[in-house]
Amino acid sequence: MKKNLPLLLALAALLLLGVLRYEHFASAYNANAFLRYNSMFMLISVGMAFVIITGGIDLSVGTVAALASVVAALLSPYGTVAAVLGGAVAGLLVGVLNGVIITRLKILPFITTLATSLGAHGIALLLGQNDAVSIAADSSFGAFGQGDFFGMPIPGLVAAAAAIVGWLALRSSRFGRHSLAIGGSEEASRLMGLNVDRTLIAVYAVSGLLAGLAGVILAAQFGAGQPNEGGGWELFAISAVVLGGTLLTGGEGSIAMTIAGVLLLGLVFNLLNFENGLGFVSLSAYWQSVIRGVFLLLVIVLQARVVKRHNRKSAA
Amino acid sequence: MTDELIRNDAVAPAPVAAVTVKARRRIAIQREIVVLLAMLVFNLLFTQHFWSVQTFNVNLTQVVTIVIVGIGMTLVVATGGIDLSVGASMAISGAIAPMIFMHLAGPWGIALAFVVPVLAAALCGVFNGWLVTRLAVQPIVATLVLFIAGRGIAQVITDGSLQAFDMPAFQWIALGKVGGVPFQVLLMFVLVAVFAWIVRKTLFGQFLLVTGGNERAAYLCGIPTARVKMLAYILCAALAGLAGLISISVNSSSDANVVGLGVELDAIAAVAVGGTSLMGGKAYIGGTLIGALIIQLLRYTLLAHGIPDAAALVVKAAIIIAAVYVQRRQR
């Protein structure tokens, strides 16, 4: 918990700043819009957290989301269910492919997912014929991204459901415990008799599936499948996971803290919009990435110090 | 090339293992050369107008920035690290250069426009190296900071606007020709030769490979591993800065949103296809050049035969997996 203090403090400070400084920050409208937009990042970050907990990395989530958005848009004339399922299955397939290449061919996750990222982008461009694919005008598919359910944005609910299931799975399911064990020591897990390959394939499949869902939301929200979207999403997700205190060496991690990381990165953007709205200073959108980088740096430096002190204590 | 291999093996832990591994690895790097030659022969036979100076120049100039960034990436990968911030370093250097030579006329302006941006990029490397060596942050995470913030810094410097210019003296680095060969291509070959020499003939090169092979053991042997890693990150960032200057010179404009976008992944792909393991302890500078050329030539071949760029991406993915798989089985 102590290791996560910097992140929680930063999050609380930003929230406080927002509530005190901007009149409409704590409004239902803002919370709604915020969740709607950041739901996609929550989904991919939950998947990324699982992958990183096993000691791997998934660079393909961004282009997988783009691919899924194109698939969903192409299937939207056949109904909402077909579009959502199609996009999710497209993501799942790429995820399974990642897992199979990593476990069977024994190629590093970094290289594998870098390659499948290129491949998924290529297929998305081929399917979309190098252009955005509009969703069917008469379908209700758009509601999946734009609609509300009991006053809550549907994509936000999807993301929240994924986060809760992921949180429970990591804490108390066999799958979650196996993931943690493999990240701690793959060799030891194998010797203990865990089916390491099957768990790893499942982990990458989950990451692909969630990326696929993010892509479906992308298509529904913006009314089109976008083959060229998703650039840099994987690094957004990785930074959210890192902010959440998950080490990239694997073996430990937290879904709740990952979500806190997503909220922090999202809040920076949200607050910047409000600040510009006040009109005192006009901070260009470019400051957004600088500020995000500074937050990442701050949390990393603080975490490094906490970890160092912790190590010194346990060594003594 | 062969010397580089032998030299790499000289640091292998057990002499007995080194002998057998050497014989195998010799084939491993030769295979990349064979693949490249096979692709050349295929193109000579089946691609129209392939045998022309223009085709060669086009293909070579396409890979210049990737190879120059890839050289630095090879050094960092050899230490067992990775540098995701090279694209951001390119953008920063590309943003600074035009501001200097557009406001400072004369040869001094041009000279400073080369020196200052590369130094600024090197400073990014110092920052990365500081995080990696001092705070013991994992390289992916450490360089992620500048990957996110660096391009933003470049955009803030230029206010996000595109700087167009026409400055032949500066752009000579990219557009100049020596005996019909573009200067940037010569520069690329010289840098590859120099760094291949550094890796296999200098103390720094040896320290680099040993540090990547087993950092703990290297440290206990008295090798200044922190300084070696720091230097690798600085060189990587400075080379990226140079690549940024070439990139803006080719385009006669500098746009912080675009310069060096995605180059980190291209460079890592070239390094991997070139036979350098991402686990560290190996550095094939020549292999990185060949890796970049294989990827570029593949794309050219597919385009020349009417296969769309999008499909070429899928083939590129397959090539990366296949190349790394084949190298893996060798070891």
C-alpha cells in the first residue's frame, strides 16, 4: 500500500484541484463524458496489467483495437450483437495468436506483439481499404458507445465490469494466482506443475479480447471503424499499469491501482480542458503529454525511493 | 562482419561452449546476408528497372534514419535495455535546428544548428541513463517517460507549427551527393563501420557486451557498468538527434508531430531481424544495417509487384517472427 501512496496522493490532489477550481468539474455531465472516453483505456489497461503481471508485455493492443473497430463497423449492418461479438472475437484471435507464438515458438513477448501489431494494422487497413468505415446508419450499434443505461454511460459500465471481474480474478481465481506465480518465476511455476503455456495463452487472449472490446467502443462512439487509430494506446496502457505500481518484471500487480493510473492520466487531460476553458492561460494540447510525462516521472522516482528503502530494510 | 562475430564470442563464459557456439553463430549471421542477396537476385530477375542507380539510392535513403537510430538501439539492446524515446529525441532535435539556422545567419548558424540539437538529444540520453543507472528503473519504463513527454516538449518549443525552410547549406547532410551517392547514405555506412569497430575493438565495446551478458558478474569484475550503460543511452539519443536532422533536411520542413514517429519500433525490428538478441550481451551493428535493408527491400519488392502497403505490413510481421524464430533455434 505504501508503494501506491504517491499515486493516490497525486490522484487526490488533482481531484481536489478540479473540484475547487472549476465550477463544472464535479458535474454529472463531466463524469459521464470522462468515463465514456476513458473506458477504452481502462479496458486495455486491465488486459495489459494481466500481461505485465506474468512478466510479459503486449504492444499490439492499440492496433488490435483499430482492427476490432473496423471489424465491428463492417458487421454493424447485421445488428449490434454481431458487431460487438465480431470485434471482440477479432481481438481474441490476435491475442490467442500472440500467446501461441510466445509459448510455442518461444519468442520474446516484446518482439512477438510488435510484429502482430504491424500485422493487425495491415489487416485493418486491408479490411477498411485504407479508410475509415462508417457504421450502418440505421443500426442501434452506436448506442453501445454513446448510449446510457440507467444514467450511466454504457462503455463506462463495460469497462467497470471488466475491471471488477479482473480484480476478482487476480485476487481469488486460479487463473489470477497462476498469472502471479508465473510472473514471479516461470521456471518455478513449471516445476510446480502449473500449466504455464495455457495460462500465458489465456492471459494474452484476455488482453486481446479487452482490446477488441475497446475497439468496438471506439467504432460505436465515433460512428466509424478507424484503421489508423490506436497508435500509442499500448504505451498509455503500460504507463497506467506502471503508475499503478506494477513492476514490469512481473509477479505482482493490482487491477485497482491500474485503474487509478488510468484515472490519473485521464484527469490530466480533463483538467487541462477546464483550465483552457477558464481563459486565463491557454495551454496548448501539447502540454498534455508533457504533464503526463512529468507525472509518470514523479511517480516512478517516488516508487524507486520507496522500493529502495524497502529493500534496504529487508536486507538489514 | 566475421571479426565482429568472433569478438562477440570472445566474451562467452566458458571457452568450450564458445567454440561450438561460434561455429553455429557464424551461420546465423550469414543467413541474414544470404536472405538479403537472395532478395536482390529475385528483384534483378523479376522486378523491372531494378538494376538502376536510382532504385538503389531510393532504397538506401529510405533506411538511413532507421539504420542510424538502429545503431544506437543496438548499443542499448546490447546492455539488455531498450530505448523507446528515440523518436522523441528525433523530434526535439528536429524542432531546435531550424530555430537556430533561421535566426542566426552565416556559417556559425549552420554549425550551431548541427551541434546544439545533437547535444540536446544527448541530454535526453543522459536523462534516460540517469533513470536506468541511478534509480534502477527498468529501461522500458524509464524511456517511456520521454517517449510520452519528449514529443510534447518538441511541440511546445515550436508551438506545434510546421517550420518550412530552404537552407541548402544545412540540408546538404541529406540532399548532398558525393560522386552520385547521396551524402546521407555515405554517412550511414561510415557510422555503421565506426560503431562496428567500436563494438569489437575498443574497451567500451567489450565492456558493453560483458555488461549485457551478465551485469552482476561484470560489476564484480570491476567494470563500471553504470557508466557503460549511461554512455550507451547517450550515444543512442545523440544518434537519434542526428537522424532527426537528416529527417527534417529531407522534408525541407520540421513538424514535431511527425518527425521520427514510430521510428523506435522500426529500429527495434531492424535490430531483431539483424540477429541482435533483445536479451542483451550481443551487438551486431552490421546485422542491424542488413536487418533494416531486408525489411525495406521486402516492402519495395511487394510494392513493385503491385501488392498494397497494408499487405506488406502483414508480411513484415511474418518476417520479423520468422527471423527471430530462426535465430532462436540456433542458440
